Amino acid sequence: MAVQPLLIDGAWRAAQELRGSFRAEDPSSGEAIGAAFPICGEADVRAALAAAVAVADALAAVPVERIAAFLDAYADAIDADVDTLVALAHAETALPKEPRLAKVELPRASGQLRQAAQAVRQYSWTHPVIDTAAGLRSHYAPLGKPVLILGPNNFPFAFNAIAGSDFASAIAARNPVIAKAHPSHPATSERLAQLAHTALLQTGLPPASVQMLYQFEHSLGAALAGNPQLGAIGFTGSRAGGLALKAAADTVGVPVYVELSSVNPVFLLPGVLAERAASLAQEFFASCTMGSGQFCTSPGIVVVPAGAAGDAFVDAASKHFAAAAPNVLFSGAVLEHLQRGVATLRAAGAECLAGGASAGPGYRYQPTLLSVDAAQFLREPRALQTEAFGPVSLVLRAADVSQMAELARAFEGNLTGTLYRAQDGSDDDAWRQIAHALRPRVGRLINNKMPTGVAVSPAMNHGGPYPSTGHPGFTAVGMPAAIRRFAALHCYDNVPESQLPADLRDHNPGAIARLIDGVWRVNDLNGPTT
Amino acid sequence: MAVQPLLIDGAWRAAQELRGSFRAEDPSSGEAIGAAFPICGEADVRAALAAAVAVADALAAVPVERIAAFLDAYADAIDADVDTLVALAHAETALPKEPRLAKVELPRASGQLRQAAQAVRQYSWTHPVIDTAAGLRSHYAPLGKPVLILGPNNFPFAFNAIAGSDFASAIAARNPVIAKAHPSHPATSERLAQLAHTALLQTGLPPASVQMLYQFEHSLGAALAGNPQLGAIGFTGSRAGGLALKAAADTVGVPVYVELSSVNPVFLLPGVLAERAASLAQEFFASCTMGSGQFCTSPGIVVVPAGAAGDAFVDAASKHFAAAAPNVLFSGAVLEHLQRGVATLRAAGAECLAGGASAGPGYRYQPTLLSVDAAQFLREPRALQTEAFGPVSLVLRAADVSQMAELARAFEGNLTGTLYRAQDGSDDDAWRQIAHALRPRVGRLINNKMPTGVAVSPAMNHGGPYPSTGHPGFTAVGMPAAIRRFAALHCYDNVPESQLPADLRDHNPGAIARLIDGVWRVNDLNGPTT
């Protein structure tokens, strides 16, 4: 069987060192589908790195309008190819074509590329700072080195290594990208790479600015991550995989942005449970099983007080979980990981209220609700925070609000933390107490809604304290902040104006927002202040 | 002999687990001076960590005005104590009392604390972003965990672990600080800690917000750095020490900001050498020997073209170096490190043009100029970039401008890179070519001045690509940017206005600059745009 080519150094070409091949699977049947994709070898990884290194300076010097034009052209090409892309992604992931793939995720991906283009045109990510008295001007600038991006299984478009937020961010900062597709959706990734490649050629960016590899051995991945010629790494996926990459990158000082695991605790306060336990159970179940629960922000833990209102919620939620058909997961690997996770939770004392078993055909698992009392959680906090990636959540039954706050303090770093409270104000004191405990442990503090929506907004934080990510100061979603991950701070000291980058010059025709002598201004350096 | 106490949990107290003691030395004589300071044990380190962890939430919740009041009160106390502080620092470091210690560094330290206070009052470091349509508001916030700061030997005030830029930044972000003094100036550090402690009590901050340890075994330092209860680490010092801390911190996801080593290449272009080789030689010599060359940004490499003008510079510089008296270094450890560095450079082919030997009494070393040709440098780039911390610089003789650019591309990450060019415009093309190659490899690109001045400015970047620091996106100097190192990104999603932090509320009485729906504004959320 023929094996698909790699995109290396501006051309589609066969792997130089083919170590094997793999095919995608239809997760709903477990059957192999589509073409065979290459497991490449060291020669290919080296070739991609060398080509990216060689093009880095040229890409950093490309006029920003051309970068923005590429991002827009690529976004347009994705939108125009919606039928083919959605068909491929549906076949490879079993995610629903509508609304999820066609109406939500694909527009999210193209919209994200356009937001990156806008950030490029407006220089909103470069944060220019000028100190006229000291003769200093600084801004964020390209790394001048390639960015390696490894995408996750759960968003074939919006977090794809060659189309998602990391990709848009790294290119917006004018860094070459080496994308490693997730092996569960290679044909979708290939199609996107073809569109990206065409857009590169159309807009005249250096052709090696975007390269695509599919699969290689873990040891090669670690060697690549530990190569100081890399400028940075973006990774979204499992904790084990991310930590292995981070360890390799850390030894050579390569900044590595890993989005790892998160259980996203949800606290349901006594008053809101009294007001609407049944509707909360419905809302919670929908959030847990959206995308078969395969979301970074899926509510993996829900904290519910003891007593009748809590019982009503747990009973209603259990019924939803028990009545639901098994959910299709992305792959056998996801299913195995989920089974191990559930086993860990049960071994640590969690009791199964509904679901708890896999099913066929393909890779299916029953929506599963587990429960454990707070005292047991506090005895085994590590094991009971194990992420069971899939349609699984763990109910923690707390004695009272004070124990809920104690639980909040026992959580590891998470992407999100959520509190629901009553309309009548009866939960307000409890809300404050728990929110205070939760705040330093989560990236996004959410009130009265489930965590599974992640808006692409400048004010979003899709990040959080370790181990949800590797650094609490960065977000993986939201322009322009996400771009800063792939940027270096550059200062110019006593450098003549003619030799400065456009956003640091006196004349500011694009009305870039700049911090000049302590004041944000959008006009020329010597123009009137507003 | 009595041993000085530690500042732990808000009180001066004897080490619980005394492992030994040490005294400072007068570097000009090598004689031990002053009191004995404790080498503490694990119990003390644990006690400091526990106290800092216990106070972190409370400090994060302190009104910002009180944080600013502490920083100002501490700055005032430092200014008022100038005679004592300068006398102590002079005795321990042999740095000149005037102008360096009394007129430059001490005012720099107190000024930096006041700039941090101003950043706190103006919220200029929190970068509030509001998306009204999405219901999202985000900003930078305290880590909610302690920051460990390890200061260097070379700035007893301005980078002191308990008074310098890292300290001011971590406190401004409302994180407790565990300061580890540099053992070469313990009495200076103790005096500063006393002033800080008094200012804490005066302004009502939690007393455990600032703690002081002097010395402990490396293994204890690594264990502390690898403790996930820490929020971040700030380190300035040697590459070996910094990398050991970084390795420990990386394994548990503790953000670690290390400022390591830098040779700060200076390029003298042909035209400027023809115009003023002699004055450049004087300027260069002064920069190399300022503070006995013990600056992070000391020009450790100077690139000079072949030919008569280059020869004139090298001859004149050599004479300055040869005529100068030996410089006093901070300690025997610095002297040993310098001797090893020079030996490495010589072993890699560098020839000694002037100096090259140590001298007594105390810890002295001759201002030393070495030289090597560019071809040899390109054969041994690692060894010939060894930092020889002290009054030592290496001349690289390049065949032509094109080889100068090749050298620029061969440099590791540096804090600074400098180019000097002619007034008559004859160097402009060469400047552009070399600056382009140097730009991605340095944090600060400098034109026509030596790198040894580091202004405390919002537009400063005292940072650079690895291995000059551990992350190219952060600066260790300059408010408010330096504060962001010790901050977490916090997002509020659908959270009622009454529960938001002050800088994210609708009403904006302090005229904080905020990015609201894509526009920087300083007024209320619902007020008129300006």
C-alpha cells in the first residue's frame, strides 16, 4: 500500500526514512479507514528542523501584511473546503458533522486564524513600550527559531497542530512551524496541510514556513524537543506525553507550553440545589457528555453538599447517565486511558453510580457517574483527581460549606473552577469563601455555567497552574495573548529611528496602541496626546 | 562565637538546625570580618516555606495601597540608612562608597521599590482585559504561593534577594518572599532585612511576607526549588548554580527565572574605528573594568576587523589594560571562577595581550585582554564564549564585515549585543547586516554605547535568549514588566461585578489602563470612550 507523503521544506515528498505506517480508524466501528500515513525516521525529523531553522530569519523579516494575508487566505480556504474537511474529520473522530464540526469547530478554527491576522495587522501582540528619556524601545518579536506544535486528539480543526490556536499564534509571531499531526486524524490534518501549503504559495511566504509530520517514535520526539535549535513547543494532550516533552525541552532551555490534564471542579452550592437540582443535573450531564466528554474543560469533579437537595441532584444526574447510550471515543488508546482512569478512581474508593463499562462496536464507553465522600477524597487527593478523559465525572459529597472550601484547597492546578449559586442570594457567603480558596488554583473562575465552552476572546484564559499547564502566566486560547507564548522580548537601546521595527518608530500610521512614557497612546510619538 | 539569627515567620530567631556558620570577608585583604552567619538546616528551610505558604492567601488579599505603602516605607528606610548600608556593603564587597554604592546603587534600589509601589497603585502590571460580549474579564494576579529569591554577589543593594528587582517584583505581585542572601554580603543583607521587617510591621503586612535565610547546603536548595508549594523562583548568578535550580524546579512545574551568564558581544565597525579608535579603546576599557568587570552586561567579547584601524584599537586598549592596577574581586570563589574561565579561553586558542594574573592582597586580578582570530573562534565557539566574570575581555579579529556577521550568528543567547558605527554613514550597511544576525540572539540591541548601564525603565529588557536567561519573554529589570514574572493569569467568566477584583470592575476611579473590547481605555466600563 502506498504511504502518504510528508510536507517538508516546501514540498510534499515521501519519507526518507520510513519506519512504518498507520491508518486512521473509524472510532464507531474500530475499522481502519483511508490512506496509510508514514511513521517517519530521524532523517525526516532532521530535514524538517533544518529547513525550519534555515527559513526562520527570512520569515521573521516578512512584512506583517503578508503574514496576515496568509492567515486570512488559509482561513478562507478552510471555510471553502468545509464539506471535505468535515467528512474527513467525522470519519476519523466520529464527532457529529452538525452542529459540532461544520457549524462550531470549523468556523472557530477559521475565525481564530482571522483573529490572529487582525492581531498581526494591529500589532496588538507586540506590546510596544517607549521610554523617550532613556532612549529605550521594546516590544515582543519573533523567536527567530522554529516552533514545534503537537496537537491533541479532541479538536481536529480548532486545536489541530496545523490549523489551531497554537499554529495561528506561532505563525502570527512569524516563527516557522513544524506541525506533528495527531495520529487519530491524519487525513484531516493532511487536508489542512494542503490548504496551508497552497495559501503559503499564494501569499508568497517562505514555503518551509509550515511543515507537516504525522508520526514518529517517542524517542525521536524527545530528541527533537531537546534540540536547542527549536524556539518553543506547543503541546496539548495527555499529562504523561506532555511531561516527557517538557522534561526534554527544559534541559536545553526551550520554552514549552503544555496543556496537560484538568478535572475542572464544579461546586453546586446548597441554595442553587434547592432552587433547581433537576435542571442542574441536566446541564451537568450535557456538559459531561458533550463531545463524549473529550474536552479539556469537561467537569470531571462535581462537589455537592450532603442533604436532600444534594441527593436530588445526584439521583437526577445518575438517571441521565444511566439512560444514555455509550459514547463513541476517539480511539482505542482513549478508551484504554479512560478505563485505567476509572479503575484508579474506584481503587481509591469511588463508587460507581451509573455506567462504568465499555461497549462495542468500536471504542465506546458508558457515560459514567462515580461518587465518593469528601473525607475519603481528602485522604486520597492525588488518586481521586485522576483525569478520566471521556464522559465520566466524580461526585464529591461534602458535609457542609466549610468542607467544600477545604476540598477547594485540596485541588491541584486546573484550567477551570466553577461555582453555581442561588438567585436568592442565600449562597453568596459560601460562594465568596469557596471562590477565594479556588481562585489561585484555577485559570478561569466560572459562575453559574458549565466549563465546557471556551470562547476565543482576548479576555479568555485557557491555561492554569501546574499541572493543568506548565506555566500559570499564559493562555493557549485568545488573541493576542496566545501569540505572546511564541515571542521574545526585544529591546532597542539608542538605536536610530530608521533602524527600528515599524511598531517602534516615531510615526505611527497604523494607530498601534503603545505605552509611551507611561501612557497608552495610539498616535505618533511626537504628536498630541489624547 | 554567637551566630546571627534568621528572619522566619515574622521573627528574628536562632537557626533550629545549625549546620555551621560563615563570616564575610573583606575582599581587598581576604580577612574575615563581621559577625558569624548561620548555615541553616532542613528544619529552618521547612519552617520558612511553611510560614510563607500559610501567609500567601492573606497577602494576596491585602489591599494594594498597603502593599504600595510597604514598598515606599522600605524605600524610605533604605535611603535614611544610607551611611550604615554603604559602610557594610563597602566592607563586604570592596565596591567604592562613592559614587557606586551611595550615589548609584542604593538610590537605584530604593527607586526600584518606589517604581514597584507606583505600578501597584496604578495596576500597570495587571493588564486588565475585558470582553463585554463574552462576559469575560482577565488580569494578572498573585501566584498565591511563595517566591524564592536568590540574589547575586555583584549588586549588594539593587539585586539583593531582599531589596532588589526580583524582591520588589514578587512583593508588588503580592507573593510572600523567601530571600536567600548571597553569602558574600551577609551583613548588608541582614541590615536590609531588618529594615524590611520594620517596614512590614509599620504598614501592617503579614509579618511572614518577607523572610531571610543566609546559607544552606546545595542539596537543600535543590529540594526547596523542587517543592511544588513554591510559586516561582528568581535567581541571578552563575550558570551552573542557576541550571541546577532550574532543573529541580522544572520537574515540578515551578516557573523559574534564572539570569545566568552572558558575554555581551560588542562589534566595532570599520568606519567608527577609523574615526576614533583611541576614544573607543578608553570607553571599552572603562566598561570592562567598571565594578571590576563584575557586571552581567560587561563586554566580554569585542569584535574588531583586521587592518590598521583595528590594530590601533587593540594596541590602545592593550595599553589601558596593561597599565591598570589589579582589580579587587568579590571573593575567592569569584577569583577561582575567573581563573578557570581565562584558562578555558587560553586553552581554546586565545592569546593574552595584557594582564592574565591574579594578585594580592585579597582577591585581585589584573585587567586582562585576550585575543583570538575569528576562524579559531568559529572552530571552538563554545569554549571561546566562556564567561570570565571579572575585568576580562576577548578580542575577536574578523577578516571583514561578512565574517563579523558570521560571528554574530555563532553567538549563544546573550543579554546584550552592541554595535558601534561611524558618524559619516560608512558603516550603515554593515550595521544592518550584523544587527540582523545579532537581533534574535540578544535581549537588548545597543547602538554606540557600552552595555554596562541597565536603566530601570518600563522599556528595558534585562533578559535574553537561553542560556543568558531561562526564557526569552521576560525581563528582570523594569517596572511593570518584571512583576509579570511572578504573576498568574486569572480569568473571570460570568462572575458578578461585585465579586470581581478592583481593577476588573465597571467603575474605574483610579483610571487604570484597560483593554476593553479591543480598545485601551482609562475610564469606566460604561463611560464615554476617549
